[in-house]
Amino acid sequence: MSVCVEFLHEPGCAVQPVDSSTNIQIQRQHNKTILNIPPDPAHDETGWIVRAEDVPQVEVTILVERLWWGIVEEHQEPSEWKDQPLPLPREDFATTSKKALWLRLPRRRWVDKVLIGFDQPKARPYKVKVTDKAIAVPLREFSDSKEVEDRTQEHSLKAWIERQGSFMEGVVAVIPSSQLVVAPVPVQVASPATPHWVGFGRKKTAVAKAVLQNGPGAIKINGQPIDRYFRGAPLKAKHFLQRLLELDQVQEALSQMEVLITVTGSDPTTTRQAKAVAHALARALMSYDLKLKPSLKQAGFGGVRVKKQPVCNGRSNR
């Protein structure tokens, strides 16, 4: 997806691309310049010149950390990269296949470990050389997987990226089912929607989304248990979260709930993500029971209202 980057500056300041042919939309306002960076690997790293009167110009590099992938021959890097799951025929997994899954990283030394597979416990690890921005994973290495042999249902090939102690997970390809089933057309009966409650929270560059639904009382953040995800967080951040979770009304409400939280921006070793998560969870609880709002606000939770997760999640690096 596109990424929005904002330059906040004094009036009269000008922001120009180093490469005048770059295809990036620029919106200029009185005291800020907004860049809309399109979903294209060629624009993941761009240079910009900032000029102001009586001040030497400054050159800034913007790095958008996005992951791209493609399916081509293992000795031929893709000419076109995608960020959506790709369809994969089972023939590509044959023991004689030369097809490979290519992953393109935002920059060198960006990743600690890469795992590829259908299920994380059985996923295969792949080393990334410090000099490489792209790696090739031969698909024939998964020819003996039960998911490739099973033609009765669709299976997702996933990538797990370990970076700075946390894992990011994503579906990179899909093997469609190929079983032909002839059956009478059933009468369509709409199932009732599963009730859920959503809240958003923000702390500076960190933005979190919390979803509450009926469940066993577990809290997961980006697919990990909350204690594991924030194991490297400062004590101040842990205490802030713990103070929310130890409120009597919160404990009672969450005892029969499953909490699924996603958070982006910053990283789990700072206070920003922990506070964004706490505010998002508090907002979701307010949505679940409006009577909780006064006590949660009085305790310092909920923050400013974030109606939806914003598109602007890029940052500029000087």
C-alpha cells in the first residue's frame, strides 16, 4: 500500500526530490510537506533536499521498510515484485522444479532470521548474508510437505521474519485446492456475526488496534503472548500495562475474552508500543461496556481518540 510521510517545517521551507523524475505525489502546505509514496520497491529509498532562506540545504534519505516477494527461476531475480499472496501450482513444488520464492528486504542487515513454511514449528530457516538484500528459497525443498500433497483444501505458504527479537508473519503464496466435488447446492443460511469490540490507541509513532471477542482470556500482540512480546520492554512500560490489567473491572471483563492486538511503529523495547497497546485495549473495553469509560479515563487510559488506523506510517531518516 501507499505510505504517507510528513515533513513539518517553518513557512517558506522547500522540500524537493533529489531525482526530479521520481513518481511521488507532493502536497505542499504552509508549514508542512506531505509525500505519498506509492507501493513500488523503486521508491522504498528516496533522497530529498530541504531548503530554507539563509540556511544551508540539507539532504534527507527516506527509507520505507516494506517486504516484497516474487516467484521465478531460482537463479533469476524477479523483474516485478509483489506484496500480495501469489497463486502457486503444485507443479512448482516438484523435486525437479527450478522455481523459487524470492524475498526482497528493505536494506542489508535488516533481518536476523527468515523462516519459510506452512506451519511455524516446521518452517525451514534460511540465512541472509549481510551483503544481500534478496534471498531465493527453492520451492522443491517443500515437495514432501503434507500441504503440497493435500489437494482437498487451500494451503498458505508463509514467511516469518525475525527482527530485533520479534517475529513478523505474512502469507506470501497460496496453493489452491484441486479436488472436484459434485454436490447439491445447499440452502444458504446466514450465520450470526461473531460479536467483537475494537479500539485504537496511539503513542507518538506507535499505533495499536485491539479486538475483543469471546474466548479463553488470552492476550496476544502481533501473534505472541503479551509477556513474551514485551519481555524486552522497559519496566516503566510494563508497569503501565500491568496497572491497566490489574484493575478489577478490567480483570472481570477480560476473564471471558480473547484479545488480539496488532501494533506498528517504533518497537517493543520502548515505552511507545506498550502505551499504544494499553490505550487501544482501554478503548476496546469502552466500546464493550460504556460504563467502564469514566474509571478508565480517570486511571489515565484511553488517550486521545483514534477513529481508525492512519495511512501515514512512514518516517524520514536523516
